[in-house]
Amino acid sequence: MTDQELQVWVEAISLRSFGRAFTHRATFNSRLRSTGGRYFMKSHNIEINPKQLEHYGTAETEKIIKHELCHYHLHLLGRGYQHRDADFKSLLKKVDGSRFCQSLPGAQSRRHLPYRYELVCQSCGQKYPRKKKVDVKRYRCGKCAGKLKLFPLQPEAK
């Protein structure tokens, strides 16, 4: 699917589901990794992750488009367009948009990566597992305020 076909599709979904025209640009952005789409408040444009269409098809991608159109229309109307706002939640439910997109196959979030480092307090021995490397000069033990030492749990990949 091309950007022009996506533009026509988004405009049709906007008219059909929201009863309002989408007058800005909709494009694909293949650099998106952890999100299905983005709405830009300054330009009012929408970007969609093409990998979602590739892996999950048109039905799931349409729900993502509806999600982004909820941000778009509510923002232009001056109503609550953020995820936590009641206006957003109710409109999303009304148009059957998705609250979250599905994870792409092979994509791991940092939350699921194994611990790669361990901070050990030199005074009390308290251990703190870490996924990212930390500068031990900037931190102290939360239990006794002792100095910390960093130990790699696996060989560091470069």
C-alpha cells in the first residue's frame, strides 16, 4: 500500500466513523518500532507503522487509524485528546478503535530483556539487578548509602 492509498483510506475511515473530514496528511513511517501510529499536534499529520499492516492486516491497522483519528478530531475540537482523558476513552470505544497495538513478532521491549548488570553495595552487600549500565559514581545504596560496584552478568555486546 502506498502513502496515497493510505491517505484515501484514512479520509474514508474519518468520514465513515467520525462524520468529519480528515484534511491533513497520513503517511507510513517504517522507522516506528514500538507504536502502531503517531499523531502530531503541531502539523495535525498522522503516521502509521506499515509493519502493523504487514503482520496483522487491514482490520487491526484500521483500529490503529481510528485511535490516531480520535487524537486528531478531539484535539481540533479542543476536547480531551490524551489517553487518560474521558473524552478520548469514550470516543475510542464508540468507534471501536484499539487502545494498544499488538506487539510485532521479534520485537522485544526493554522490559523483557534479561538483566545484564548487577550493582552490589560494598558496605551491606545489597544487590540491584540492572538492564542498563549505570554510572556508580552518581548513585549510592538505598539501604545504607554505601558505595556501589558494577558487575556485568554477561559479556558486553559491542
